[in-house]
Amino acid sequence: MRDSHRMRRVGFTLIELLVVIAIIAVLIALLLPAVQAAREAARRAQCVNNLKQIGLGLHNYISEQNCLPPLAGNMWSTGSATPNASTGPWPLGWAVALMPMMEQQQLANAANYSFGANAVQNSLTVSRAKVATFICPSESISQGPWVSTSWTNYRGNAGGPASMATWDGVIVMMQGDGNTTPNVGTYTAGTGTVGLQSLTDGTSNTVAFSEALVGIGPGDQTILISSSNAKRVAFGPVGAVSANMGPGGNANALQFVQACRNLPGTTSTAGQTNNSWIAGAVWAGSHGGTLRFNAYTHVNTPNGMSCQATAYPPGQIIDAITASSNHSGGVNACMADGSVRFIKDSISIPTWWALGTRAGGEVVSSDSY
């Protein structure tokens, strides 16, 4: 009788509790990567949408102007007597030209083409404005390397290896001589512009815009190739590159790419003067004939190292300033027809070069990237 009235203890034993905790830990370990992958998929989808908006703006611009926007739009009027690749006061770039076509009419109205992007007439209104369409949500740096609101992850395609032909891409300088340093004498209205009729390789086989990680901030910071910030800077110089060699430049370009790829992990930017920490610094500026702010080249494949062919300044057309992102396995790219495709890191060098030229005559299969 006494046993029947004894209260029974209700609860978990220690072993049962440990088993439940272990099961929960296993579930978390399984679900966390899936959650992270889902979040990255959403960020990548937003990046695709950003590039689609840029591509739509590009075609609206073409419909109105009957040409593609130039890399730099006002070289003659930026306040410099001799604007050039390294000392010009940041002429307004292709992104400013697309503002009216991307529902940013206020920024378009505020842009003063009589001054450069860093002049007070533009820097306090246009250049320092934050444009969400130009920011990839997968970018891990939360502010720009120059002004926290002015940065961009999207760049115009300046072309394939310059050893074959300089400025043979889609977003290029308005120039006639094709040299590394722009010929300012040809910067007259309409001179050297590129239209869709110039894209003889086909608009669906030519990249117009891709993405790249922004720089790491002001100052000459020492970055190792083995560091997580390696894709944000350029290393070198790794060797001279001759420009405009035509088909004979293939071996020259391959040698340059191989030298860039073979740099040891201990290679750093130490001793470089003004390395490319300012990559993507100003969405509204072009920085003359260089690729510092809003352009890149099809030399090294996506997410490969960016390398300089000459010691200074970084970002010359003959350098390998490549596309990069935090997306797993590749980068998004907006083709000249406005479509957006994901380009894998494993794309072959010849195919990547072919996608970078507007009139190279290459045949690109849709299953090759």
C-alpha cells in the first residue's frame, strides 16, 4: 500500500539529455550551411537584378544616343590642361551617363560635365551619392575605399588582352590611336564612339559589365597574395606587355597571365606606390585612361589575381585587372544584349578573352562557360 502511494519522479536522465543535445547539434550542423547557401543565393539573385538594371539602362542609352557610353565622358572639360591616364581629375564615367535611364534623373541633373568627379561641383552631390544598384549584396566590405557612400562593384569591360588590341571591349575610351595613354586630341564630341554595329562578335557573345570587389581603403597597405584581400589589389609588376601585336600577341598575353598566376603566396604589395586600394572607389568617376574605378580587362580569368605589367600607375589598359566577387565559383556578367550570366572561375582563358572582345572574330559556344 505504501508503494502505491509513492510519488514517481518525472524527468530526463542525464543520458537522455545528452542524446537530445547531440541530436540538436547535428541538426544545426546540417541546417546552418543550407541557411547560409540560401542567403547567398538570395544575394546572388539581387546581384543579377542589379546587372539587369544596368543592362536595361545601357540599351535605353543606346536607343537614345545610338552608341555605347564611353568609359570617360568629359576628358576635355575636367579642368586639366593635359588630361591623361594618371593625372586627370577623374572625368565622369559611364555610370553617370546611364543615370537618366535608371530612374536617377536627379543625379543626372546634378552632374556637371564641366568638372571632374572629384571637383566640388560634383563630389558633394553626384560622386558621394549612394546608388544601391551599383553595390553587390555579397560584398563583405560595408563602405567604400574613398568615401563610404561612393563605391561600386560593377565595372565596364574595357577589352581582352591589350597585347592583341587595346580598348577592344564595350565600355572604352573615346580615342583614335589605341595607345595606353589616351590621345586627348581625339576627345571631341562623337569621335571614337562605339555602337552596336561595332560588336560584330554578337551582343550575346560579348560582356558589357561584370563585377569586382572594392579596394581596401586609403593608404599603401601591405597585402599578401595568400590573404583574403588579395583579390582587391593588383600585384607586380610581373613583366612588360607590348600593346597591339594582333594575333601574334597571344603568346605574349599567355606569358603575362602565367607569370601572374605563378607569383608565390608570400608576394605582397609592400613597396608599391599607390597600389589599387582605390578599386571601385567612385561609381561616378573614371580616372582617365586607367581601370582604377569602374572598368576591368579580360586577361586573367574571374577571381584570379590582378597583376600590373608596369610599376605605376596601377590599372593601365595593359594590366590584368580582372573580375572578382564573393559569389561561390564565379562572377555575374551582363552581356551586351542585356542578359546576365554566371561565368565560372573555371572558364578557359581563350573563351574568357573571346567574351571580352567586341570584334575579335572568335566563335564562342554557349556550353563553354
